[in-house]
Amino acid sequence: MGVQKSTVIFAWILLLPAVLYVMAIVAYPLVDTFILSFTDASLRKTTNWVGWINYEKIFNATFAEVIFRTFIWTFFSVSIKMIIGTFGATMLNAAVPGRALFRLLTMPPWIVPMAIGIFMWGWMYNGQFGMISGLLQRFGLVNGPVAFLAYGSTAFWATIITDVWIGVPLVTIYFLAAIQSIPKDLYEAAWTDGAGRFYRFRRITLPLMVPAIITMSMLSLIATFNSFDIIWILTQGGPSGQTTTMIIDTYQTAIGSKKYGEGAARAVLICIFLSLFCFAYFRVTRRLNPEKRA
């Protein structure tokens, strides 16, 4: 009994640096932000306790639209990344024509620094000298220059395309590792029984990839929901707020308008949404792993 107790104490001593690190880097800022959200902290006046006023201010039609836009932006971005990543991983794993080309196309988002890559997309979206507008005019698909970032509908999808371009490589490599971990015996048995390539993918590859897909979807969802640099560099939330997501709105309120209390309330709301996502993720993974429920 004494040996077991000493082992537990020793384990906690080993964990102590990590616990202190998490408390200093995560717990303290989180608690401080939560407390700040109940004040009228700003750069212009003395901080006072205001209770729930900051939360009452954000529950309006305008912010509801921002929340809805954030979920739509996240849904389409994550979904497209998962689909392209699955297709790309399958191509990289199979001996099919074009595999070498797809491997080559997978690398640029990793090689190019993110900020430079975003600026590159901003140049391509430009209506006067952008490559995309020029190609559309050359092939007669449009009559004049198209400034994709100047209109809400096109700017919204332009930011999604940029986010997908940046995120697909990680998803593809992760799914490729998941596919390569599947026992080859299953494919050989299915091939012996006369199963075609699509049947093997549908009945073997895809079901066994489900845990990897769920995990990567969750990681991508958190990263995309919190994505700031893509939208800020391309549009800064414009035009007319049509690409403003919750993280952009929080930045504009807290940093742009110097309303730290209201910005903190928005940050707390983001944290609540992400916590709900994590809770749903753990519920799903527990259902997929019956052993962990025992």
C-alpha cells in the first residue's frame, strides 16, 4: 500500500511542471478573460463591474448573423477539406495515374509561409491584375474584371477556398497515414472475393477511416472556427461585414474599438462553442470505442 502511495506521489511530482504550465498559459488567461467580460474595461475610462450587460449587448440580430456566418464558413471549409483530403489520400496510396502530380500539388501550402500564401491568393483575386479574373476574361466567361474580394458573396467563398488550400495538405497526410495502417489482408480477401476498387473503398477503407475522419474534423473545426489571419489579410471582415466571423468581430471590438470588456464577452462565447464541440467529440469517440465506456 505504501509503495502504491509513493508511486502516485511520484507521478504527481512528474506531472507538476505540466500542470503549472497549463495553469499559467491556459487557465489563468481564461479565468481573467471571464472576469473581464463582466466589466466595462476600455482604454478611455476606469474599469467598473457591469454584470451581464456585455452579454446582453451581443445578443442582437447583428451578432446573430455573425454567429450564423461563422458556422456556415466553418462547415463548408471543414467539409471541403475532409472530402478533398480523403480523395487525395486515396490517390497517394493507390498506384493510379497522377499520383506523383498530386503529391507535388500537396506540398506548396506547407513550403510557402501562411501569410505569403494568403497574400498570393489576394493577388489572384484582384480584379485588375489578378490571375483568376484574367483567365475568366480570356476564356470569355466574364465581360470585364471581377474583383472577388469587393463583393460579399464572392469574398466569402474566396476566403473559404484560401482556407481549404492551406488546410488540405495536413488532412491528406493524416488520412494517408490512417489508410496505410489498415491491414492489407482485408483488401486481399476482398479482392479474392471479386470486390471492385470502389466496393473495397466503401466497405473497408471508409469505415476504418471513421475514427481518423472524426478526429481530424474536430481539429480542423477548432482551427477553422478560430481562423483569423486568412480573413483579416484578405478582407478584414469586409466588404460591409460580409466575411466577419466571431473571431474577427471579437478582435474588432476588443482591439479595434478598445472595448475590452465587450470583446472578452465575445471571447467567452467562442470558448463556450468550442467546449461544446469538444464535448460532442468525446461523446462520439466513446461510442466508437465501447471498451472506453466500460
